[in-house]
Amino acid sequence: MTKRAQLEAALAKAEADWRKAGENLDQAEAARTRAHADWDKGVADRREAAADRRKSSTIWDKAFPDRREAAADRRISDAARDKANADWDQAHLYRAKARALWDQARAALDELERTERKS
């Protein structure tokens, strides 16, 4: 395999990796948007709910008057939102790395073309 063929193959692979990383970033962005919407819905539901969300005068109500089911729901949506944000950050990082590799492969191929033209 010639040097040009190797560089063109590396460029094609880098471009394919960059495109796949872009697709993964798009999927992560969609998941992140859904998680944010779920979190916003949980916040809105909590604001609309009555002050006391449980049956009054239960043993739990007497022992833990500030205990709320909505808080658990909020923590679940918080965790989902945090995971979606972390996944998006990771996908963004992978796309940036793939773009850097693509740029390096393109620069190497351009350098080879310049040296061939000089010869």
C-alpha cells in the first residue's frame, strides 16, 4: 500500500468516525432534551400539587411531617438529567477528538500532495 493510499484510508476512517460521533452527539442531545423536559414537568407538577400530598394523620405523617413522595420523583428526574448531561458531555468530547484526528489526516494528505507537486 502506498503512502497516499494509507493517508486516504486514514482520512476516510477519520471522517467516518467523526460522522458517527456527530450522530452519537445528536442522540445524546435528544436524550438530554427529554431529561430536561421530564425534570421541568416534575418541577411544574410539584408546584401545582397541594401542600400535603399524602393522607393526613398517618403514622408516617406524624413521624416525618416533611417527607414527600414528590421529592423522590424529583431526585429520580435529577439523576436522569445529570446522566443525560454527562452523556452529552462525553459525546461532545468524542466528536471533538474525532474531528482533531480528521484534521490531522487531512493535513497529512495535503502535505503529501504539496510534496508531490514540488517533485
